[in-house]
Amino acid sequence: ARPPASTRLTLNPSGNEARFVVREQLAGAELPNDAIGSTSAITGGILLDAGGRVDPTASKITIDLTTLKSDRDRRDGFIKRRTLVTDSFPNAEFVVKEVRGLPATLPTSGQLTLSLVGDLTVHGVTKQQVWEATATFNGTAITGRAVTHLKFGDYGMTQPRVAIVLSVV
């Protein structure tokens, strides 16, 4: 008898986006502003064994941080040089170890709320992170959104400080 097959969930080469959102208060501005940067340079996937459990040795998502872009070139350069230090740490990597809320058999329709648990490496620092996700199933296609919150200091990054920026969160 043949053993049951595993299932490989692979990110589509297009249509993906990773974003950061930082609340900043700029000198001369009355209200805080959300600085948003994004990239579509994301690769990887998740391997589920026959029982629907994650195989962490083959479940990694990689984001190319060198391609992050916001609405300001100066901000982008500063973040890449001084905060993320992309010359030394060009990628963020999330090794998925568990998907909470996923049934043993993947649905072919509907929506699920999930938690992706794993190790996130940013700026050379690895910490366990939980991403809250929503997945929509449509035949063999799965679309979704996952969100987490990071603090600069937790990953050894220096919080941006320049004269025009009064505060960032």
C-alpha cells in the first residue's frame, strides 16, 4: 500500500505583498501618519504531512527586504541602511512550525481563521512569532492574509530617529 501523500502549499509567484506599517509623527504635521512600505518579492510555502501537520524542515516563507518601497525614497534608504541593515540582512524568513485551526483535510470552499506559529528571523534575530490569518478556499486555490506585530527592539533594530521624525511606533 502507498502511504498517504503530503500536501505542498506554494506561494503564487505573483499577487503577494508583504507590508510594514509604522505610525510616525513628523515635525510640522498636525496628525500622525502611517508610513507604509511594501514588497511583492515573497517566496516559499508550507508542507503538510499526510495527517495535516506542518513539516517545519520544508515550510519557510522568505521576504526580500531589499525591495521594500514606501512613498518616500529617503525613508526607504534610511530604513534599509540604518534599521533593517539590508546589506547584512537582506531577507526576513518565517519558518512555519504549526498551523492552528487547520483541519486534517483541506476544505475546497469557505473561509477559516488560522494562526501560523513559527520562527521569524529579521535583522539576524530569530524569535517565535504568531501570525493571525484568514484563509479563503476556492477549489485548489487558497488566498489569505496574515498579520503580526513587531517591535524594533525585539529584533535588535534601532528605532528610526531623525530630526523631522518626532516619534515612531
